[in-house]
Amino acid sequence: MRKLLSILFICLNATIFAQKIKVKGNIVDTEGNGIERVKIKVDGIQGSQALTNALGDFTLELPPNDTYIIRARFAGTENLLTEVTVDSVDIHLGKFILDDNVLTKVTVVGGPTGDFIDKLPHVDLFRITSVQGNAEDYIKMVGLGVSSNNELTANYNVRGGNYDENLIYVNGIQIYRPFLVRSGQQEGLSFINSAFVENISFSAGGFDAYYGDKLSSVLDIKYREPLNFGGSAQASLMGGQAHIEGVSKNKRFNYITGARYRANSYILSALPTQGDYNPTFFDYQVLTNYYLNYNSPDSYTKLILLGHYSNNNYRFVPTTRLTNWGTVNEAYQLRVFYEGQEETKFQTFTAATGVEWRKNKNLKTDFIASVFHSIESEHFDILGQYWINQLETDPSKEEFGDSTSNVGVGGFLDHGRNDLNVWIGNVYMNSKYTTKRKSLKLINGEIMTTFGEMRWGAKAQYELFNDVLSEWHMIDSAGYSLPIGNPDEIELQEVIKQDNRVETYRFTAHYQFTQNWVRFKSKPLSLKKKIKNDSTKYFIYKTDTLADSPAKFSMTLGTRGGFRTYNEEYWITPRLSMTYTPRSYILNEDSTVTRRNMKFRFASGLYYQPPLYRTMRGILGTINPDVVSQKSFHNVLGMDVYFKMWNRPFKFVTEAYYKYMWDVVPYEIDNVRIRYYGENSAVAYAYGLDAKIHGEFIKGVESFFRVGFLKTAEDIKNDDYYIYLNSDGDTIIQGYTFNSIATDSILQSPGYIPRPTDQTFTFSLFFQDHMPRVPDFKVSVNLLFGTPLPYGPPTYERYKDVLRTDSYFRVDLGFMYDFINPQNKDKVKDKKFFNKLDQLTVSLDAFNLLGINNVISYQWLQDVSARYYAIPNHLTGRRLNLRLIVKW
């Protein structure tokens, strides 16, 4: 722990400064094998060259804020590799195919992204130890501003928003999930297949107008294009998955396809409610690319097709539940015996096709059409008989921990027959045009270089929701399900009977323009550095003039507009972002001068979220057609610092933000189910600070540390209420006050109350390591911590939701041994059998290593005196999982 704190202290110190930018790439032959000792050089930069290693990888270090021509020389032949603009972030140029000493095709898999969309470092997602194995688990650990308190779901919250406020794209196609999910154990597999993923980019706010209309975040996933035949397979105690990929002989057609199966009975048996869990989740996904013509990496026409089918079935027959809760002075026990069962089914279909057209390196256009279809049902009849007992809390007594008295006996019956049918279809066009560079010599001798980028697009979307609701709940513990009004009828709690149909169109368009100014001038330097060794302190000085020192300023101005036919609402949302990269240098201990590579960022703009069906549906299932877009004025101030420590690259990112929101639709969260109030009745705010550092703390593997501070609250209109006083002047509290006859009342105005996602502090760690003398033995640690979240009684009166849950704290640990990997492949003894494998790994995962009983929600019951008890629903306990991972 002391070493870890020292590392954090060093990383956050003001002495962390930047170095040159890393430009990486990979050169392979037509079979996809890396080519060693290809010489890579840069025009006009003396000494900037590299040789590819055995895998074909190369790395160049170049000064930022300039454009370079990179060439490759092999076997006496020299080829133009690419022209690249180096900004202030590391770049991966992708894979280059060398055929007959000629570079015939380039697949660019990465490059600079927007200033407020963070391209995350590449991490093998198979090496992440997580319960569900979803790609979203990576975002929960490393995404700026992200929080999650449930390991059974792909859901995550960003800076005070709920999951519905997040945009998710795969290859530019917006992704949806089932709408009726109540709990994490029902959810199943997420859309994103980890075996397909090439790049992951994420924005926690301040994103450009290019992206869609949501309030909180963007997750942008890029699937890769295969260069040769290969695949992978994974098997564990909770299921398995496999994928294959390939390319045609003429290289014009490639595909990647895979299936996943998951059965979570093993992990769900660690939940406090015992019974017969039978969850089975299956999906199949395929992505194909066909080049109608291909002239160069910047001139081609490509036809794409993406298909996905998912079938998630969750069947549960509960039998018993035993839960202890309370304090050291007042402890209780709930025992429940169940009858009945719960069955939910989600079938989803996603299909998309389109054309990518690249005329040249300046003009790019995409035409895409996609459709999402979901058939969902949740049917349940659960009868429970329960006892609430008080426990002995005196350790000196023999009965310590035993029941001393019964404080409540009752039963409940939950019934539901809910069916939802969803169709969402859209067509859209996105274009991008890059302006040519222009240089101008200023009066004072400085050189000004300008270049820009325009993006524009339009989208038409159709939505159809058919929702049949039949749901009611009965609780018989305090007599409040007794006949009311009519002695021959019993009024049930929360009866929902609806047959809803919502059909609408929405049309959106966007335009944004980015302009960059780079000024080069001679920079006089007069630097001083204090040096301390074991015995002395001394100073070194440096006076020099750096020629053509660059400073860069970028500005992006864009807007989105839209119209929704259901309520005839239109919107316009302008957005602005600015970035400044200053001239700043540091004196090294060897008297050399290097650049402090840092960047300052600011973004401001309007973010509207037009209502989807669930936002319009109130607590009792009724549709409010007058619900309009939720609106946010979002401001973000950030800084990025790139530096070296232990002669390895690191990045430190921090952002401060403030969001003011109006026309907010209040909601409550139960497990993963979001229940909206169905009216624009609140204003809200959110502000906070996020920071993250990542790099190779252990050489060769990427690790992350992230912290976040958040405050979010909302003020709901017309939520005033009265408190009642008895004749003694005491506040009447049902179940606690003996004298319950009201003689006076006081009007209360709650004002701002915490939102359901108000989590003051979050911390996450994803750390990878390997044994120094046994590099094939690897360890990964995931740690998530979050302070308590608000909750309240099930009265749907938001002002009562001011209680706090326990903190969420979870540690997952994974041990992996690579019998085969690209580094040790040549050392494998039985090469005849294993020579076609690229990886063979066995992993032992320890979920919830510390065995902490994290709370996800509360079940509310009453005793005979109408006193409420909030019984915690815990998440999964400690479990071990064994995995086998194979890649070829």
C-alpha cells in the first residue's frame, strides 16, 4: 500500500511533464504475419527512424503539432507509408500489408479523435476479470466520470445521469438494449462482442455536435477488419464464446462472426434468495465488409453489413430467503418462504447496412440504414410468506444472534403479465471534409499554419412501441390491503393496467466546423532546474533559443437540430469547444530540453434528450404525450498531460464540469429498472471533478487509477407537503408515535433533493502485473468503490428519498498463465500441435475477493404497527471461476 501511495503521489505531482508523441504501426505480409526489420523513417527529421520487431510493430517519437511523411524501406525498396498529422495524443496508424515489397493496402484503425472524446488505450478485454465479461466493464473502471454499483449489469452512470442518458455506437450505428429489464440477473449479454473490438473511445460530456442527442456520455466502439483467417474461443464455468474471422483471396471481402452463450446459475446462486435459477443467454453477431472498388486507403467504396440476434431467457423459481440486517444495537432477521416463479424473455434483432465512400483523403461520406426490433415479456406470480424477528445483540448472552421476538408476520403476492414490442428504424448520412493546409508568414516573422475540418449529416428515424401492462402487488402485513370504501372488494397496491401504442418519427441534422491555428516562432529559453542526490543539492541552467517552436489553438463550433412528430417538438443545440497547446519546456537532468506536452480544453453547449417511450410512461403506466426533451447546459474545463516516468509513457487527465438541467423528468431506480414520473416537473444541476492517470506502471501492460467527485440534486415542482403534529406538539410518524391524532400541521417545501445517482466519491483501479522471472504468469486487479446512494420508501414521493445505502466496494482478482502467446510461441515444445495457436491461456478468477455484501436495492415491509422496514437486497458473494482462452 505504501508503494501504491508513493506511485500516486509521484504521478499527481506538478513535476510530471510531457515528452514527444508516440506514433505506432504494424507491417504484415499477405498472411497477416509480422515482418521484422522493416526500416521506418520520417522525411526531414534527422534521427527519427525505427525498425519493426518480430511482430511487425514499430514506434516513432515525433514532436507534436505538425505533419510528417513516413516511409518504409525493406529489401532495397522504399514505399510511402502515410502522411500523418501529429496532434498532442499518441497515434496508432494501423496495419500495413506488404506484398512483393509494395504496400498495397492500408487499414487505418485509429487516429486522433475529438478533444472531448477520449480514445482509450488498447487492453485485451479477455484479460479483464469481470462477472459478465462485457466490454462495458472496461468503461466502468477507466471511463472518466463513470460509476456503477452492480456487477451483474452492463449499465453505468455518468456524472449524475442515468443509463438512458448514454449514447452507444458500434461502427457508427446507435445501439439499443431491452427496455423491460428490472434486475441485473435478467439482463444477459450486452450487444458489444469483446472479440470484435478494435478501438474504444469515450466521452463523459462536452462531446461534439457530430454525436447524437443525449444528456451524459458517448461510447464509440470500432469493430476491426480482419487481415487474415483467425479466431478465438473461451470457455468457463458460466458459459463460452467463439468467433472466426477471415478475408477473401483478392482481399476485397472480409468478415468477422461469433456466438456467445452464458448461463449464470453458478454466480446467481451466491444471491441471498435461494431457488432454482435458470438463466440462459445466447447471441450471434456478424460483420462483413466488401470493397466495391479500392484505389488507395483514401479512395474506395465499401459495402458493410452488420447483424445481431440475441435471445435472453431468465427463469427463476424462488424457495427461501434469509437476510440479517440492522446495527450492533438493533438487529433484525427476515425469513421468507416462496411459491411461484418468474420468467422473462428478451429477443432482439439488429441489422444495418450501408456504404462508405472515400473520394480522397479530404472527403468521406457514409450512408447507413439500420433497424432494431425487440420482443420482450415478463411474466411472474410470486407468493411470499415472511417473518421479521428481532435478534439478540448482547454478546455476553447465550442467545446472542438468536431471535428474541417476532415483530412482523405477513405475506405478499406479486403478479405481472407485461409484453412489449419495439421497432426502431433509421437512415442517415454523415460526411467529413478536411480543408487543405495553408501557411502564412506574419509581419513579426512567425509562421502561421491553418487547417480545418467540416462534418455534416442528417438522420430520419421511425419508432413504434406496443406495450401491454398488467401488474399488481398485494402486501398483507399491516392491514393496509383491507377493503376500502366497498367492504366486498380489496384495493390492491399499485395496480397497473394499460395498453399503450406510441408511434412517432424524428428528424435530426448536424453541422460542425473545426479550425486549427499553429504558430511557429523562435522561443528564447532560460531554464533552471534543482537537482537533489543522496548527498548534495545543486542547480543546472540552460539558455538557448528554439527555432520554430509551435503552439496550437483549435476551435470547434457546431449545432444540432431536430423535430419529433409525436409532440411536434423541435430543438436547436449549439456547441462549442476550444483547445490550447502552449509552448512550454522543461530542463532535464542531463541538460537537454524537452517539451511539456500538455493541453487545455474547454467545452460548452446545449444538450437535449428527446423522450423515448419509457420517459413518457409514468409510474402507473399511463402515457403523457406532452413530455418534451430534457435539457442541459453543459460546461467542461479539462487538462491533459502526457509525460514519462521510469522511461515509459503516461497520461494524466482531469476535468471539472457543471451542468444545469431543466424540463427534467424525475425518476426512481430499483436495481437497474428506471421508473420515470412521466412529466417535465423538475430542474437539476450536477457539478464535480474527475481525474485519471494511466500508463505502464508495470512495463508492457497498461494500468489505470481514477477518482471522481460529484454533487447532483433536483428541485421538483409542486412537491410541497404537510407534517402533522399531535396535541403534545410531536411530529406524527406512522408506526412510531403513540398519539396519532393530528391537531396541527406545518407546510414543508423540500427544495433541492439528491438525485438517485448522487454519489459523492468514486474510485476505481484496474492494475495489471506479471511475475518478473515468469512473464507468462499475469495478474489483474479490478477495484471499484463508491460512496452511498440515496433511496427512500416506495411511496413515489421523491422528497422522501434522502436515506443513504451502504458504500459499494468490490475487488475482483484474476490469475492468468499463458502457455502460448506471441512472445513465447517459438519456445513451445510440441510445435506440431500448437504451432497454429497464437494464445493458450488458463485463468482463475476470484469474484468479490473480500466477500463484501453490497446492497443494490431494498424491499419494504411493514409490521402490525405499520412501521416500515427496509430489507436490503444484496449482490453476489465470493465466487471462483475457471476460464480457458484460445486464439489462433
